[in-house]
Amino acid sequence: MFNIAPRVSSTYRDCKIPLLLVTMFGDFAQGGLMFGWNALALALKGQDIYATGCAAEREVLRNAGGSDTLCPTQESKLAVLWTIGIFALNFGPVFVGPILDWVGPKLTTVLGTLLNMLGLILIACSKEGGFNGLPAGAVILGLGGITYHLAQFHISNLFPGKRGLISSLYVAGFTGCGIIFYILYEIYNDLGGSTAAFRGSIIIYALIIFLWVPLNLWMMPWTALRIGEVYVMTNKWQFKAVQRMDLGSDSNHGISLSSQKSNSGTNGAAVTASGVPIHEDHREAFSNLGLMQQHTSSSDPQWNLSETPRKRAMRSTNSGISTDGLSDIALSEGGSPMAGAHANGHVTPAGLPLADVEVGNSRNSTQDVAWGPLVFEARRFVELRKKSLWQQFLSAESFGMGLFYTLNVFCIQFYLGTTRLQLEHKGDDRHHYTNFANVIVSFGFVVIPVIGWLLDHKGYGVTMGTINCIGVICSVLEAIPSLRLQVVTLILWAVGRFMLYSSYFAIFGALFGFTNFGKMVAIDNTFNGLVGLLQLPFTYWALHGLGGNFTLINCLQIVVLLPLFLFCWFMYKWERQELVPIRPMEGEELPCNVSGPRMLREADFVTTLKKNIPLEAPDGNN
């Protein structure tokens, strides 16, 4: 596999890694501050926020044999802050999307940082019986976090074969940001728990995240980065995006085959004249067609159609051919097929339409074309991406995906907002388990390989089924009164939460395509936000009607999540029906009639291409 980072000339320096690090740590510092709600709520209670009348309420509960620490009225008012803050975070993409398209990622990230600073300052300056900026602060903090977070994802286009991994890193920062308020809470306690310590710790942190304003103004591009671009710094310490082809002969990604040779070849795998790696089980079918180049053994599973077809285009090359940008296939400036044997016996494919990178002003640009392996996908999903917004919205996939993620997100966020209350009811009076919950959220990144493996190798249905299974198990464990068992609950919940957020954008983008992706996500987030408002009445019911016991609500979560396995099964079934070849990373169906058993289907694909596109034979004759 060759390096996806080009060797740029002395005029430029490739800066995609510095940009990635700055934005990723920025996401961790401010992308999801609202997720630290449990620690923030403890600090607010320490400042006696909404504590008026609590002494009388506790006395009544004590006489009734209930908790002498719970103040239902105070907790209900705090629950309002969490509900409106998380609503702003869920509903934010509806507003952030058009803003991002209008002003670009540079100003959007700056706007997100400034909103986060304003939200922190409003919270810090609030006082019981005085200025109350808490509701506005919670809304602004939720909106600021999602604004900053969404402006980062375009950077994954600098890593064309690793976009899933890069997106997961941003999700790890976003979901792990909740630990920030826990750190501030510990500082606040160490300083004595005074009002000055509360205000000072939060305002100082607001000044710390201000550092990302000049950093993003300096480093972030004005427009979203695209696949095929390289982000460089000039000798004048200025950043800009350039096309790979504009870097000249110094670039490893130029169109010249002489500089590439076969560094990104198939690593000894048997391939057809089209450059497609052939699994060992299928060599006979292809050799009968006279299309084999070499007869070395191959362990490459590219042609294993039992593997989820869409995901094979997105994985990095653990197998024979690279999808990390450009492979050793290119077209001449005139667009005619180029062919020629390399030193290790590989032959350049001759015109196979498998471009996986769109660059320049034209979709059919042949100046900087990247190629990838042949992949298959269900015709149902290919046709879905071609439909109008209204048709996509009315599809079974849209309804099922919306219902699945809305209900799972609700259960995940409801537990996040009530973790402290549920653990206190189980006996966590000193908040040791609550503090563990505040810390564990920052370690979601450890399951990146797991969610990547599920998406790449098992597909939509299995991935969503796994996430839903974790949600059901967590709800069961939450209903069990054992406090020690909640350690397992918190670990599973953190894993499921990270997998849920990581899979969301990956599956939505793959299913509905990028034409209507933003609109579909905005519609789904609208429902997520509105349904999320139900957290408030459920919390109020548990506090005032159930005496702080959430067990009944936990059981209701189980009942709600169990039917979602049916949709997971349908997704598993759909993605394996009537497979057709597609352009990797674009999702467009190739103009070939592919049918029949697997070996015949693959052979028929190459035969069909050979009838329409000249393929270079092993001896160099067409």
C-alpha cells in the first residue's frame, strides 16, 4: 500500500496531519460540553441553584420514609436545563448545515467556539436569587458544540481511504468531551467549592477554548475540502488546498505511471487484465476467459460476496488493492486507456470505469483519477440514492432508520441526563459511580476497531443489531437495583453510545448519498430533537410520581427497543439481495449486466466489460 500523503515540492508542506490534530483536539475540548451534564449538575447543586424550598421537601420525604437528600423540585428544574441543552444539540444541524454551506468551515468553527464561550460565561455568572443565565447558557452550549463538531467532518476527505476512521476519531472527541466538566468540577472542589471557584474555573476554561479561534482562522480552509485535494502550507506560513495534479512531478499522486510503478499493486494477488484482484476460489472461471495475469496465491477476500458489498469500498487495504487515494492506475491526458507492464509483472488496467475520486470541476475529469477495487451493492440501495428527496423520505429505509436512531438516541441520552439520579437511588450517595460515569465517556475511542470491523465486514443490519442489543442489555442492567453491577452498565452504555454516534453518519451517507444527505440528516435530527423533549416529563414522573425510582422507565425502554430488531433483520436481508457492481466511494452502478451464481456473475462482469471496453491482455495484445 503506498502512502496517501504526497511528496510535495519544496514550495509546499503537506499539513493534513497538523490540521487533523488541531481540529480533533478542538472537538474534544468543546464539541460536546453538554455531555458533561452530571458533573455540571453537581456543581450547580453545590452553589444551591434552584435550592429554594428544598429543606421543606426533604423533611416531608424523610417523614414518609424516603430519601432525605433528594429535592424533586430542584432536580426537575435542573432536568429542564439538560433537556433544552440536549435539544439544541440534537436540533442544531437543522441550522448549522445551511450556515456551514453559506460561510464555510473556517467561520463556522469560529462561530461554534464563540457560542461555547458565551454559554460557559452565562452559566458561570448565574446565581440563585440573582442573574439566571442558565437556560440561555444551556441552549447556547448545546448549539455551540454541534456547530463546532459538524464543521470538522470535511477534513476526512484528505484521507480518502480512511474516512471512516477519521470520522470515528472526531466522534471520539465529541462524545468524550463530557469529561471536561468533570475535570472542572474536581478543580472547583479542590478550591473549596466557593462561588469564586465555580465562576473562575469555568471562565478560565472559556478563555482556554478561545485559543481555537486564531488557530482555526489561520489553519481551517474557507471552503470544505474535497477528495483529490491536498492541504499544504506555503513558505509564507499560509495554508491552502491544491489538487494533486497541480503539485507537478514531485507528487506521488501525479498521473504519471513512471513515478508510481506498482507500489500500490495487488501484492502478488492474481488479477485480471482490468486490475481486479481475483480470489483463489475464482481463478478457474477467469483463467478460462484468458484474463489471468499471474498465478500466485491470493488471500484477498475482495470477491467474497457474502461480505457486505458497500463496505468493501470503504476499507483500507488489508487485502490486495489500495483504496487510500490513487492506485497504480491512471488515464492519459486525452482520456485514452494507458497500459504497460511494470517491473513486477502487473499490467495497468485499460479503461475500467472504477474511479473512486471526484476532483476538479468535472465529474469525468481524467487528470487526477483514483481507482479502487470492484465492489458490489444491493440494487435496492443503489436505486435509493438516485431518488428525489421526497421519495427517499417516504422509503422504508428512511422510516426504519429514523425510528431506529431516534429511539436509541433517546434511551442513550435519557440515561446520560439521569445517570446521577439513577445511581443515587441505588445508593451512590458519595457519587463514586457517577464520577466513574463522567470519566468512562472519554474512552469510547477504544472501540473504533470494533465499529470499523462491523461496518466494513458485517454490514448495516449486523451493526445496527449489535447496537440495539447493547441498548437492550443496558436497559435491563439499569433496572437491576444492584449498585456494583452498574459498573458493567456504564461500560456497556459508553460502548453502545460511541458505536451509535459513529455509525449514524456512515450509514446515512451510504444509504441516501450526498445529494440529499444534509437534508435527510436535518429531517432526522428534527425528529430526534422533538422526541428528546420527552426526557423532561419522564424525569418529572420518576422524581415526583415514582419517588426517584427509574426502574419502570428502564423496563419501558426494553419494550421500545426490542421491535427494532425486526428492522435490523430487514436491513441484513436487503443489503444481500440482487447485488450489482458499483463505483467505489461514489455508489454509482456500473453499466454491466451481472446475474447468476457468484463465479458466473463475476466472470460475466469482466466479459461484459471486454465487449465494450478494450482490456489489455497479458501478452500486450488486445
